[in-house]
Amino acid sequence: MKRGLISLGILAALTAAPVQAQKKYDPGASDREIKIGNTNPYSGPASAYGTIGKTINAYFKMVNDEQGGINGRKVSFISYDDGYSPPKTVEMARKLVEQDQVLFLFQTLGTPSNTAIHKYMNMRKVPQLHVATGATKWNDPKNFPWTMGWQPNYQDEAKIYAQHLLKEKPNAKIGVLYQNDDYGKDYLKGIKDGLGAKAKSMIVAEVSYEVADPTVDSQIVQLQQSGADVFFNITTPKFAAQAIRKAYDIGWKPMHFLNNVSTSVASVLTPAGLEKSVGLISTAYIKDPTDKQWQSDAAVEKWRAFMKKYYPDGSLTDNSNMYGYTVARTLHQVLQQCGDNLTRENVMRQAASMKGYAIDTLLPGITISTSSQDFAPIQSVQLMRFNGTSWERFGQVLSSQ
Amino acid sequence: MSKRNLLLIVILLVAACVLPFVVSNYRTFQFTLVMVYATALLGLNILTGYNGQISLGHGAFYALGAYCAAILMDQAGAPYWLTVPAAGAVCLVAGFLFGLPALRLEGLYLALATFALGVAMPQLLKYDHLAKWTGGVQGIVIAKPEAPFGIPLNPDQWLYFFTLAVTLVMFVLAWNLLRGRVGRALVAIRDHHVAAEAMGIDNAIYKSAAFGVSAMYTGVAGALSAIAVQYVAPDSFNIFLSIVFLVGIVIGGLASISGALYGALFIQFVPNIADEISKAAPWAIFGIFLIGFVYVMPTGVAGAIRLLLAKRRKAT
């Protein structure tokens, strides 16, 4: 009997010990709080994206108010304006890391801005988590083990269009319109890589525009005259709407690929004209709140309720707000997994060990998966075609790998 | 220079040398940027404050200097300290050449011409055929310099002292240049160019030279900023930067050397304060600060201080 008690005691001690000993903190984490840093363009040329930072802020306010934080710790989301200017991002990132002593940076926005702090963050060994850019270089765990992207990257998306095209229309003549910056060029590279050896013969026209241009009308005319019968439309919302309308108005009817950046029904297709948008092909990974098929979707309903209560100024038709909500939920899960071990190393380890995590505001079948060699959380998208009222998804959930 | 002024400068210098040891590395970095901006503002002030030529495009020279430094380091493997005079020389020539045709333009027309330069610069930097050197839209990442000869300073502190040294040299040069014959000639052209011409001042040469020297200062500042920030990209040098420079010299005090320093403090810190007050409308808050400053100190901070000192002298 006595011996039985002793062995029971040993057993209890063995099982209890690891549970108690594991509270570990790095700067920015404590029993009561987790501090997260962020930079967003609340002013300047890209200020339309500032709403993402506001949505994330609202999300963690909800988590603090309704759930008492994450694992009993309140989340402090500290976000500064960098005006989309890289030197300012450097300054603000240093402020967050060195002065505010945040645990890590999350969703810093913009390719140039993130490039500017890329080296610094990895030198300081502070996570630069789920950056808000689709550039391909963030998935490089070997050289930059403290940086991770989130959204599908531009090149992967472009490759998916190219693969679809090679299957459907192998002798196509392609015209490309792209924005003359890192985003446009990344896409263009993806298309060429996806077409492989045929790229040279298939692409008959490449035309670019500047963000500051008033319209892209002349570019569309130029593309039509090149004799292209496939149109890769790599443009941001305002220009996408112009391009769709102009192509229709001059009677150019190519097979029209529109990049995921500009698929919003409310802010692109409606201004372009819904009847002019019929037949567009694109991809998606997130539910568009303005798309009719999600009108009474439970997840989207829940998002609407959240927006109304915690971010009433925010637009219910802006995709960016859905994006911010979904990425914040990804981080929520990462921090949940961290438990009481809130070290920077463990944050990266948990972020890099998500196995098919599903979020209901992502399209059905699209999940978040990472590993120590794979720092690209969302890699799959689904092709879809516009039918005049909403996007119809078709085919399998695809990834370019 | 009066004894009191000299004493003041010595105190300021001692304070500047002690500063990086008492504040955090992040603050040290911020003050490094303040000195970088001060050098740029001094350059613009030579042109606009002393010579009366308005430039809305000095961000372009700042970018030119920054890219010179970055490309020299990235492509030619040049040491960082060598890139600063090189950037200054390139900008001196570029500024002089731009100044020659711009001479025919007066006042607002010159402002427009320089505005065009400022607007065009980011796009020129993205130009495909230059991308080999400029890195195109991706920009250039450069390494941070370490303190040489085993001096026990961390990189931030070393960079601070390096920038301090360059800034000092630039300020002393400007002081030498502006208090003498050249300075008087520049002011004379600003105040009445016909009268200046009648006095035998060659307007054309002086105005072009002022443009060149001004661009050189801004270029040196650009090179310093590239070294401090460790990254250059077209998005860093948009037209807004040029406007901010102009705001800086007006707030600091036109035609004043010390004004460059006040202006630099303003453009470095006030946007941060504004952002902390309101996320929704940081620039509205910035605007309120701006209007407040202009209303309370119509001759800039430097002018207000001068006025205050004069009043005190009268009272005693």
C-alpha cells in the first residue's frame, strides 16, 4: 500500500512538473500582456490600406473585451504610421523593438517598407510575422528565419493563370498590362516562369502604367492592336475598372485574366459595369464580403457583426477589412499555440508549425500550413469566373507547387 | 562671433557628444536623422533663404546623393566614408547644370521646374535600363558600418559621431561662405537683382553656384541618410520629401544657419507626435502644429529666438 502511494506520488510529480516550469517570456510578454508592434500607411499614397491596421486593432480589442485576451493575457497592438516611406518604417520598427519593447512585429505593410527592415529584424532576432505583401522573397527560412509572409505570393498566382492558359489555349497570343513597380513586375515574372519556354512566342505585347497615371485607355488600345487574344490584367482596383470598361467599349473580347488584387465586386466590377465584367477569370483565397454567394454565410455574418461593434467607421464592402480580420485570426491561433512559452523563438516555431489550420473566412478548402522549411502560410487559391452577378469558383483548389 | 555665442556652441557640442551615451540606440538613430535633415535643410536654405530661389524638388538631389552612396557601396565596394564626398561632388555638378537653364526662370516658374524634377525622380529611379545599378523598384540594401580601429562604440553610436563630424564640417563651411562676400552677394540678388547687377555682381554665376552648392549639401545629406537607414528605394524619395524640406526651412527660419537645426528637429519629431495624438488624421494634427508655429513665430524658430534675445538685451 505504502509503495503504491509512493509510486503514485512520483507519477504525479513527473506529470505535474513540466506544466509548471514552462512560463517563459521575452521582452513584450508577461503574465498580463502580449505587446505586438505594427507599421501601416495611415497617410500617404497607400493610405487606402491603412484600414487593415485599424481592423486588426479592432480585432484584438474584441479579443481583450470578450475573451479576456489570449491565454489570459491582454493583447496590446501598437501601430504606427509610416506613410509607406521605407526610412520611416525603419525608424518606427526600431521604436517598436527598442523602445516599446514589443514581442514581435506583425503585418508590417508594403514590399519596400518590409525590405527596409528585413535585415534589421533578422539581426535582432525579432519575428517579422505575416508581412502584408505578396512578394516572393518572404519565404526564405534559411537566410531569414525571423521573417514570414502570409498571403499567396504574386508569382504563384501568376503561375496558376499560366498553367490554366496552357491547358485551355496553348496557342494564345498574350497581351499584358502591368503596374510599373515591384508588384507588377513580380506578377510578370510569374507569368513568364509559368509559360516556360513558350513565354517568348506567346507574349505579343507588354505594356505598363504608373500609379500616378490618370487612365490606362491608351494602353488598352495598344494591346488590342497587338492582336492579342488573351489579356493579363495586372492592375490595382482603379485601373482594373478602367481597363475592363475600355476593353469592352472598344469591342476587344480577349480571354481576360484579372489579378486577385482587384476582384472586389463593389470597388472594381460595379464601377466597370457588371455586364462588361462577364467572363473575367481570376483567383481567390478569401471570401469577398460583397459577393452575393456569401450574403448569408455564417462566417461573413459574424465578421459583419464584429465590424459594426468594434470598427463602425470601417467599410463593409472593403476586402481589406476582411483580409485584416482573417490575418488577425491567424495570429490569434499562433499565440494560442504558444501557450505560456512566449519567447520570440517559440512564436516563430509555432507560426511555422500550422498544419492545415482552417479559418472560416478563407474559401472552403483553403487552409494555412507551414513548416520549418515552408514560410508561406497560404499557398493555394481557386480559379473563378465572373457570371455577371457574382464569382463562380471552378476546378480544384490549386497551388503552383 | 561674440564670446557668448562661442560659449553656446561649445556647450551644444559637448551636449551632442554626451547624448548617445545617455539615450537609447533608437534615440541615437533619431538624432542621427536630425543631423542628416539639418544638413539637407542648410543646403535648401542657402538657395531659398539666402538667394531667394524657391525649390520644390530638393528631394531629387537628396535621392541622387543617397543612390550615389548606395551604388558606390553596392557595385564598386567603396568604403562608406568615401561615398559622402563623392555624392556631394556628383550633386554639385548636377545642381550647377540644372541651375544654368533654370536661371531663366523666376520665382514660381522655377518652383514649378524644380517640382517637375522632384516628381520625376522616383520614376527615373525605377527606369528599366538603370535597374542594373539602382535595383529598380526593389532598391538597394546596404550594410551598416562598424566603428573602425576597435573604438568601443556600437554601430548606432559610431554612425552618430560620423554624421556629427560631417554635419559640423558642412555647417562651418556654410558659415564661412555666407557671412562673407559671397553671402552678401547672394542676399543682394535675392533682395534686388537689378541693383545687385549694377553693383557688379554676376547674377548668372552666383545663382547657378548657389544651386550647385545647395544641391551638394542636400546630396551629402542623402548619402548620410542612405548609410543610416541602410536602404534606398524610389518610394523613399517622393515629392512629399521635397515639400517637407521646404516646410523645415520655413519653420526653422529662412536665411539662418541655426534655423536648419530647428527645422530638422521639427520635421523629425512633429510627425511622430501627430501620429501619437491621432491615428485617424495624423496630417491634420501636423497641419495644426504648422499653422501654430507660423502664427506664433512668423520668422521661424531662429527668428523668434533672435527677437527674444534682442528684447532681453534691451531690457537689461
